[in-house]
Amino acid sequence: MEHLTKSQIVLLTLFVSFVSSMATGIVVVTLMQQAPEPILQSITNVVERTIEKVTPTIIEKPGKQVIIKDEDLMVAAIERNAKSVVALRIAGEDGEMHSAGIGTIVSKDGLIVTDKGNFGGGVVMATVDGVSYALEVVSNEKPGKLGLGKLTPVKPLATSTPAATFIPVVLGDASTLKVGQTAIVIGGRDGKTIATGLISSLDIRTVTDKETNVETKFLDGFGLSQRLSGSSNGAPVITLEGVVVGFASVDESVGTQVAIPAAEAQALLAAQVAPAPAAAKKTR
């Protein structure tokens, strides 16, 4: 070594590094081929997740290329839904207003979707654009975790006070969710706290038709990696595309947390707009 020139030492170092990397690659490939399927699947999921984080989204436009990162998508999704989330409050025995969970505006006339547990205990209040509203229960008897309410002004608005503008969210299809997908929750006592995490599990139920033997899968709920408090009960779960795919149902008394698919909220809304059955004509 002492008789080698600097150039020869550099070349020797590069050669040794090349041989070492080749040997490492061969060993890794051999171990991967011998590894059990569950381990291979876990490694694949990690690699795919890493690629999604590192590789930005590229959108081709005439004359230029626009690069959108996950961070940009997250900011846009939050901005799109922030004004549709309201903090619910209820007066306690001490006269003070306490958190009663989160409501999500789902119609321009002030319909709110929230967890049924937020309706109990008295008159639920909310503030939108500086105006106080009471939450009138519209649907709370149907099966499921979610209920429907409507924001009604506590008192007639003065002629100088403009009515609040209700901005509804866009409800998405939770059945297309995948484990590992980004999940954004807007909640907290102020209705403005952002909690980000992942879809951690999918509760899928399979029903088989006895006559046709055809299997149909239903998503009853899904898990979130972020731990939420009771003040976020009813909070919307949002994807990077900015659509609401579910609502958090948090029960601190028993320590449970699950996300209810948006399909349940869509069913509640559909029941409200469905025409009433026509009365049967009297026969003489």
C-alpha cells in the first residue's frame, strides 16, 4: 500500500466498494428469495410507502410540468374542509360551556353530521361566522353511530347581521380505502386542531347470497393510527384528495375509537330528501 500512488489508492478504494456492494446485493436477493411471504409483504409495503412519500406527484400541463408534493395536497385538503367543521358545545351544570364533540356541515341549509353521542345532555350549540346556532336533532333513531342535526339561529338575526354561509363537505367512498393511506382529522375543542396519521385497519364484513352464492363485502368501519380525544368525537376523516370518507367515533369511557364510513352519512341525507309516500286514494 505504501508504494501506491494517490490515484491508485482511489481506484483500489472504488473497486473494493464496488465488489462489496455487489456482494451485499447478492446476499439480499438470496435472503429475499428465502424469506416467508408475510415478511416479503411487510417489506414491500414499507418500500411502497417510502416511495409514495419521496416521489412527488407530477402533473403534465401544456408547455410546463407541475410537481405536487404530499405536503401540498394535505394543505389543500385542510383548507377545503376547515370551514365545514364546527365545534359543538353544551352548557354544564356550572353554567360553563363544555366541548360536545365535532359536527360537519353536509348541506348548504345547515345540516350537520356528528356522532349520536354528541346529542345527549341538553341543547347543543355551535358558532358559525360569529353567529350562535342551536343544533336541532333531525335524525337520531336510525341504526348506526351517526346522527343528523340542523343549525338553527338561537335568535332572529338583526337586519345588519348577514346570515352565515354554510359550506358542505364532499362525501367520498370509504370502500376504496387502503391500509397505509394518509388520513387527516380536523377536530379538537376548537374544531381547528389537525391530527394526521394513517388508515391502520379495515373492518370488512362478507355477506354470501344463499341463492347465487355471490359474496358481497361491506366496510363497517376503519381504524386510525392517530389517537383522538373525546373532543374530536364526530370529526371528519379526510383523504389527500380532500374528500370526507368517514367520521371519528370516540368513546373515552370505554377507550374505543373507530371511523364510521361516510356511506352512513349519505344514507341519512338520502332519507331526508326522499319524497314522502303518496297517501292512498279513498275508494267510494
